Amino acid sequence: MHQKSFPLSSRLSVAADDTDRFIDLERLASIALRQARVVAIGAGIGLALGAAYLVFTPGEYTAATRILLDDSLTKFAEDKSPAPAAMQADAMISSEVEILKSARLARTVAVAQKLQDNDAFLNPPSSPIAWLKDQVKAVTGLFLSAPELSPTAAENARIGKASALLQSGLNAERVGRSYVIEVSFRANDRQLAGAIARAYADAYLSDQLDANFDATQRATVWLQGRLAELRDSSQAAAMEVERFRAEHGLTSARGQLISEQQLGDLNSQLIVAQADTANALARYNQFKAIVDGGPENAVKNATIPTDKGANSAVINDLKARYLGVSKRQQEIAARFGEAHAQAVALRREQTDLARQIFQELQQLTESYRNEYEVAKSRETSLRDNVGQMAGQSSEAGQSLVQLRELEQKSAALSSLYQTFLARHEEASQQRSFPIAKARVISEAGDPVSPSSPRKALVLGLSLVLGLFGGAAAGALREFRERFFRTGDDVRSALDANFLGYLPIVGSRLSNSNAGSVAEAAEPVTPRILRVAINAPSSSFAETLRNVKLASDVVLQGRPCKVIGFVSVLPHEGKTTVAANFAGLLAANGARTLLIDADLRNPGLSRGLSLAPDKGLVEAIVGEQRWQSTVMVDRTTRLAIIPAVVRRRLSHTSELLSGPGMQALMEEASASYDYVVVDLPPLGPVVDAKAFAPFADGFVMVTEWGATPRALVRATLQAEPQIADKMLGVVLNKTDTAQLPRYGAFGGAEHYLERYSSYYVEPMGAKA
């Protein structure tokens, strides 16, 4: 069928925009539609496997009971302890869960329910996977010799197996963040599942009572022996304290030794005396510094003490008079001058007052010195008394240290004895208190319906897994998709013109119009090479007309157009396309010569109805004139030069590029309008490359869904002399039923059914 080709520079802007998008939704939708059948097959396989699993897997019943860990049950027998922290609570509940899962509790339940004698429990029906494992173990056991067991050992072995089955079928877990533990058990028998779940709850409560009783009993026995030892040690320590106090005369009043009391009083007095001495010294130094500064500075810096009554009054009076005289002298001097008689008299009076103030300060300083001497003498006397008392009490202090050590030892032993005595009494009371710290809040009943396998879940999961498997298979197929499917693939991969699709042809298409063509005798070309002639209104013929139009446009003005048909791989239908193209040209009245230049594998020549005895090789080497090797089709007047290869030729490229071939092409170009050359594939041999100088243009034939894009692109990049003369690419053997799945939404591939009204002959079918 014909597809219009656009130059790469004039692509629609939408296509350019699509390449810039991060996720191409249209491409993803196209892939999904293409692989929908694979995904559906995967989903069907998944559902079938899920149904088979449900059929062959025996049902299991699950019974559950809930146990509450409640410390308030023992509040009347124990002191209320603070609530544990969140981390401690999690650890405690996890420990209880592990106890429920333990082998010891499983053995207790197995013996209580006599499960070691229950064949239905020991040998339950198994699933296909479990059955396969059992068969493998059985085959492995044939090579191992099992020792003979005594009746007791056999009984223990059965109990061990029952315990292992109990642990495998048991599930214990915490309910949310609560103090509730849910214990569930699954079995093939619903009554057995309920009985075992209830038995586990009873066994757990009994185990708690037994564990509490055993622990309390052991603690009581140990505490009794420990109490007697602590009592004797405490009494001996108390006697040792009293004996040591009596020997060293360490009497005390109000809990303290008399010598210590006296020494404390002297220390207190010494501290007060030191403070008085420091105070007296500070006052003496202050006034001494004033006196040492001289009379004038002494008057200015004089400090009036508050503790010397008479001296303070005299100094205050003298200082007030001194200030008054100084003020009047300054006023007179300012008004009448410094030499005024009254100013002179006032200065003499001021000097006399300063002398009197200085004498008073000297007397006051002397009195403070006397006070300092008295305080210092008292401090020295007290320090001597303290040293004497400390020396007298040194021996008593050493003895007191030993006494305190003995008292501490006695007090520690007494406290420890009292603690152990309280614990002994507490343990004795708790030993007879038959209440566990847990209770059943939801008793297990016999389940009504099986818990597994869940039909809806299994079928849904199987469907999802099947869909994923189908999607993975489809993704793998898409990943392996490296072939030409649409014209856009040709344009994007090769940057070449796309000339159209050639559908898969077979006997029905090649014979569809045979009755309408009058043939007096068998034509030279077989029917498969006459599809375009027998069905001129088919999409096959329309695509070849597009090839002719492209060659006429590109090679316009040339009297003879030499067109070579090439492919990259063998068996892509290149010969069929070239022969049908040449036949279509001849049927339209053009003088056309078809040359079979595939000297290694002359498929065109083998397909002729008449076996030729001479051909292209003889014409090239000069054994025959090329005109004598031409075979003419009586119906279309198509001239054909076959290739007669009687032996294996190793230098075919030299024949196709030699002077003989050049002369043939020059003479043929003068006699025909079109020369169509069927050349060998580009991949295996270089014959087409050797013929390239004689060709005006090339048509690349690629097989739809079979020719790798990378191979064609690499081949053309390596052969620029062919790529430069490329007229376009034809996709051969196109599956028109599958083609719309690979086209972009809105592309021409989705409208093939609408095109069919313009094609009288059918699109073609497989042979």
C-alpha cells in the first residue's frame, strides 16, 4: 500500500514536540495494545494455576483465643508496683509470646491432648508442594539406614513430632499496642483446631501458676537459710560496737562526744575573734593612712567614726567650724583681696582649726591601734586553746573512726536482715495465692469455614501475578523489538524516504485475477512474480506505483533509468519485488529490461518457467551478445536477462564491475526506458557495491518485522555510494492485520480498512 513520505526537514511540529516529552503516553498505549494478547494469556495462565492450586490444596481451619496480661489480678497479694515503661512493657509481652511458642509448652499440649496417638494430626493431607517435598525426603531416606528405637524412644519421637507440628501450626502475636496476645492454631480438622487453641490457653495459665509457685517456693527456702545467717551476723556486729565504746571511754551527750562539743565551742569563738581582729585592723589602717597624709590632707579626708562618741562630736564640731571659716575667707578674699586684714585673720583661724582636727585624728588612730592589739591577743589565746584541745582529742578521734566503722557495719547488717525478713514473709504469703497474671478474654471456638486457602485472595493474586508475568513477557518482547514495523521507523532510523508497505502474498493473491488475463501460453515469469500484473488494483501494485513515481521524480530527465533492488539479508523478498516492479512497468507500456545480477544465488532465473541455457555471465565475458540472452514475456513484453550459473563463481563482483557489464549497461540504456537490476544482498557479498557506479538509483527492500534497524543503518553508513543513490525503502511481507498495532495514534496504519474500498483485489493472504 502507498504511504506518502515527507522530508525530514518538514516533519510535523507535533512529532518534534512528542520527542521532547519525558513520557510518551501514546507510545505506552500503543505498546499496551500490541501486547494485550500476551498479557491476557499470562493472566489466563495465572488464573489456571491459581485454580489448580485451590483444587489440589486441602483446606485449613484456624481457631483463635485471646489472653490478657493483667497485673491487677494479684493486687490483693502483692504491693502495687508502678506501671512499666513502654519499652519494658514491649519486652515483657514479647517474652510471653515466646513462651507461648516454646517447645516445652507445645509438648505439654501434645501430651494433654494425646496428639502423639492421633494419626489424623500426625499425617495431615498435604498440598502439592508439601507432597513433592515428602517424596524427595522419602527418596533420600532410601539411602539412609534408620536405627531401631525402643518403645519409650518411639513414644518420645511421636511426641516430638506432634510438638513440632504444633509449633508450625501455632501463631502467637500481640494485638496492636495492647496487653492482649492472640493465640491461633490452624489444622485440617476444625474441631481439632478449636480444641488445640483452647488447650494452649489452659496450658499457658497453668504454666504461669506453676512457674509462680516454683519460683516462690525456691525463694522461700533460700530466704530461710539466709535469714538465720544474717541474724547471727547482725547481733555479733552490735555487740562489737558496745564493747569497743566501753573499752575506749567514748561517752557521748545528745549523740556527740563531750570533747567534740568543747572543741566545737572553741572553734566558734576563734572564728568570732578572727573577725574582730580583721575589723580592728581595717579601721586602724584606714585612719593611719589619713594621718600619714599630713594635716591638710587629713582635714580634707577625715572620716568621722560612729563608735567613738566624744571624739566624733569634737571632730564634727571642729570640721564644721573649719568649713565655715574657709567659706568666709573665700568670700572676703573675693571681695576685698587676699591681703585684707580680715582675710588674713580668717586664714590664721583656719590653720589653727586644721591643727586641732589633725590632733584629734591622731588620738583616734592611737585608740584604734590599741583595740587591734587587744583583739589580736585574744585571737592568739583562743588559737592556742584550740590546738591544745585538738591534741587532747586526737586519740579519741582515732578511736571514734573505728567506732563509726563498726556502727556502719552493724547498721548495714541490721538493715539487710530486716529487708530479707520482709521478703521472706511476702514470699510465704504469695506462695499460697493461686492467681495468675493473665486471663482468657476470648475463648476459641470451632471454626465454621476454612481460613486457607482463601479462594478470592488466591485467584486475585494469581490474576495479578499472571498480569505481571504477561506484562514482563510483553516488555521483553518490546525490548527485543529491533525491526522495521512502520514508515516512521524507516524515517527515524535511516533518514530515507519510505515508499510503502507490500503485504504478504500467497496463492490467493497471485491467482486472484488470473482468469481475467488472457494467456495463450505459459508466461516466462511465474505467478508469484506477476502479482502486480494479475492484481493491478491491489495495494501491492499501488505501492510499486509509488516506487515508480519516486524514481521518475528523482531521476527525471534521464532517457533510461537504471534501478537496482537491494536488501541487507537474504530471503527478504527482494527478487519478488524487483520482478513485480519490472512487470508493472512493462504492463504500462514502458520498455523494461529485468536483469538477474545475483550470480551467487540467482533466484529469479530459477523461478522462470523456461530453463535458460545462456545468460548474464556469457554476455559479460563476451561469449554471447547480450541481445541473444534476453527472454521476453509474451504477455507484458518484459525483457529478462537471466543468470545461468553452471559452477560456483568466486569473483562475481569483478564481473559486475568490469568493462563487459559497463558495455552491456550502456547498450541496454539506449534500447530501454527502465533497466531493473536484481542485485545480491548487501550483507553477505559486495556485488551490489561493485555495481553501484552503473545504477541511477537503489530501492531498499526490508522484511517487515524481521530486518534489524541497526543492521540496515550500519550497512548504509558503510556503503555511502549506495546510500547517496537511495530512492527509498519498501517494507515487504507486511502483516496488515498486525500493522495497526505498531502505528502511532492517528497514523495511516490505523485506517487500512478504509483504504480497502479503493483496492479491488484483496490485500493478500498467506499461502
